Amino acid sequence: MTESAPFPVHPARPSWRLTVVGAVDVTPRLRRVSFVGDLGGLQHRPGQDLALNLPGPQGATHRRHYTIRRFDRTEERLDVDFVLHAVSPATNWARGAALGDEITAHGPRGRTTVSGPADWRLFTGDETALPGIAAMIESLPAGERAFAFVEVAGPEDEQPIETAADLAMVWLHRGAPPRPASPLLIGALAAFRLPPGVGQACVIGETATVRAQRQGLVARGFPKERIAAEGYWRPGRIGGHDHIVEPDMLLARARRRAH
Ligand SMILES: Cc1cc2nc3c(=O)[nH]c(=O)nc-3n(C[C@H](O)[C@H](O)[C@H](O)COP(=O)(O)OP(=O)(O)OC[C@H]3O[C@@H](n4cnc5c(N)ncnc54)[C@H](O)[C@@H]3O)c2cc1C
């Protein structure tokens, strides 16, 4: 059995003032907002995110996690891809983002990154996971072997991913709004024959889908410690994220904190 636990707040994370310098629709349901700032000191690993403080009507501020899709250190510029899933604070902000708009951000944070040597790497997720999956795959050097399963609404939501790695990319088209515990993604991963050798898996996206996929991998003998799993959204949850952990891991964490 797995459980979701709120990720601890880290007030010490660096804060950044970001100014919008561009906004384009990359695909019909994905808007890329480009920011500049005093970002010379930003250190991140592909796949990590920032907590963005997005202004809303009547002075409200909405804190939402978004992956750093691309960071150009020379230009001190970064891109964030927003899924336009509904009428919601983050999508409203992204739709209306205009040159010169300013926000603050905290981070980077996150353990869903390419880590440690591996014979092959596995990436799965939906469109909210695509910015992170693309960033991680693009960072892989030649000679790495990667497999990716990404669920989107339709072919118009696919994006080219450029990488030196040997990538087997599978796009899954659900043809409908996303739903929890996606049978498409869960089924695709269940049918995937795990290659021999040491693997590393990054399993991200809708929480129930992530949990089921992680459980499926563990049931097939995939080592838990080689899976980075995080719930990026779930129906009814406002912002935040779900760290997919098991009771024994929760216990170990509580013991560490007690000492
Ligand atoms: C580490 C991390 C990285 C992330 N990176 C990205 C990213 O790069 N790009 C990206 O688009 N998202 C990303 N997300 C997901 C994003 O933070 C959430 O989707 C967030 O809830 C969006 O805020 P909102 O204001 O649009 O909706 P909220 O106000 O948070 O939620 C409103 C309603 O919409 C539902 N909802 C939220 N997101 C979705 C969705 N995608 N599809 C369907 N229903 C949804 C909620 O469950 C809720 O019922 C990331 C999340 C995490 C934790």
C-alpha cells in the first residue's frame, strides 16, 4: 500500500523575481511562458521545478509548482510550459501572461531527476509531466538508452524531443480529458518489457496513475530506490504535490527526524 504525503515546506529555498519576456502556444493546450531575471545563481537539475507565486484577481496569490522546461544561463532566461487544462488560477495567469508581467518564484526543488548510472532509463507521465520528461531526456548524453511513455489528448499535443540519447518514445492519445488512474498509461507500462540491466524510472503526473505505475514496477521487481515518483495533480487538489511514499519509508523518515 502507498500513501501520499505533503512535501515539507522549505522556507530557505532561494527566491527569484521573474519578468515575462514571451508567451507562445507550443501546442493547442500548452502555453510556454519565458522569463528573465537575475538568475546567474540559479542551480538546477533538469526535471526540477519552481514554486511560482501567481497573481490572481483581487490581490490573491496562488502558489503552484511548475517545471523548469529550459534554462539559458547566458541569457538568464527560463521557460515554463503551462498545461491549459481548465479555468483555474495558473491557466488563467498563463493565458493572460504579457510582456513585463512580474512574479516571484522559489526553488528549484524536486528529486525527479536523472540520477546515478543506469543501463536504461524510463520516463512516464501525462502533459503536466512532459516539460520535465523532455528536459530530462534532452539532458541525456549519447550512449544513454531511454524509454518514454507520455499521454496527451491527441497527436496535436505531441512535441519533438531532441536528444543525443537512444530514445524510444511512445505517445499515447487518450482523445478525452485526463482522468485519474489512467488506464492508457498504466496499461502501456504494464505491457512494457523491462530491459535487462540496471534501470532508473521517473514516474510523474496524475497521482493515482503514478501510484499504480509505481506499484506495478515494484511488483515486477524493479528496485524501489531506483524509482522517482511524484503526483503532480489530482482531481480536487488545489496546487501542491503528492510525494508517493510507502508506510515503511514514512516510518524511517519520522525516525530520522526524531534523532
Ligand atoms: C513538481 C511539479 C511540477 C509540475 N510541473 C508542471 C508543468 O511544468 N506544467 C504544468 O502544466 N503543470 C505542472 N505541474 C502541475 C500543476 O502544478 C498543477 O496542475 C496545478 O494544480 C495547476 O494549477 P491550477 O491553478 O491550474 O489548478 P488548481 O487550482 O491547482 O486546481 C483546480 C482544479 O483543476 C484540477 N487540475 C489541476 N491540474 C490539472 C490538470 N493538469 N488536468 C486536469 N485537471 C487538473 C485540480 O485537481 C482541481 O480540481 C507540476 C506539479 C508539480 C508538483
